[in-house]
Amino acid sequence: MTGKRYREATKSISEGEVLSVEKAVSVVKRNSTAKFDETIEVALNLGVDTRHADQMVRGVCALPNGTGKSMRVAVFAKDQKAEEAKAAGADIVGAEDLMESIQGGKIDFDRCIATPDMMPLVGRLGKVLGPRNLMPNPKVGTVTVDVKKAVESAKGGEVQFRAEKSGVVQAGIGKASFDEKKLVENVKAFIDAVNMAKPTGAKGTYLKKVVMSSTMGPSVLVDMGV
């Protein structure tokens, strides 16, 4: 059963209509009427089969205007690198102690970063962090000696993306309280990043559909020729 507010919002959207990014942002913002600051989300349907390694889509995007979300960052590091992580604003820094905490079920962070020498330790947490898309990975810059940059990027509004089994890539690209210009810039940056991450094995049409919505609002189709 859809709520009255949701049904009212859908009246402003013509079924199947494809909107420019600017128009889509305007409509989605107008329909963000919840009592909290809704997240604006973008989902891209891609023509890939993620069962094949050469069709996997994964990457990062530094949104020009941030996400509006407070990002809690955990870092696996020791000695000087641990101090660098703390100075950069990491919320949790540790090694064996952090591993034990995670194994005990305490996962109170949104991004996990590790120095390369910590990966044998972090590797033991694959079954815990992997399904949550929290496993550090050099391809997205979360296994690095430059922990300062990695922490600052995470805190500054960088989003990671990874294609799901169905070939969908999605991310929160801002808040309903953002002005339209900033949301448009973020949407375009995200779509560009996903396009840049096109895998070598992708055949046929890569970008099939772009959909935008707010947390509680109806979705709209977005013109892919951004």
C-alpha cells in the first residue's frame, strides 16, 4: 500500500517520460516531502554480466559537492601510518584489536581503509566485510600507503560503486536540502565515473537506463545523454 504523499507525488510524473538531469533533479527535490532530509539516489542499469570478471564494474567518484552524509572511517594501520590516519580524521584506527572488534560483530563504520602490510590481517575478515562492500581494495584506493589522502577523500564526499548481480550500480549523490545546481553536478559526475569504469568485456549497450529518486519519493527516468 503506497502512502498518500507518495501517490500525490507520482501525479507530477508521466509514466515512461525521460527527463533531463536538471528537470529530474527539480522533480525529485519537489517530491522529497518527508520530515527528514532525504537522500537523492541514482541507479544505473548496465548491460553487463557480473558473473564474468571482465564485465565487473567497480570504481570511485569524488562528488564535487559531497554526499551530505557523515562518513565514519576505519583504518587498519600501525605506528606512523596509524598516527597519520588519526590526524586526517579517521574515526577508528587499529590492527589486531580492530580485527577482533569486527569479528565480534562491531562494525560501526562506513568505509574501511588499510595499509598494504595490514592486508594479511584484514584478509581474515573477508566473509564479514565483503558482503557489506567494506573490504579494502587497491582498485578503489582503500588499500594504500597514503592513508591521509584516503581518509580525507572518504570524508570529503567520495562514493564507491560496484555493480550488483543484476548489473545495477547505485549511490546516494546528495541530500534533498542541496540546491539543484549542486545535485546536477553530482549526478553528472557520478554517471561520468560509471561510464569511465566501463569494463573491457562489456558488449552492446553499456548504459541502459538511469533512474533517480529520493529516499521516500517516486523514481524518474533520466536522459542518458548527460
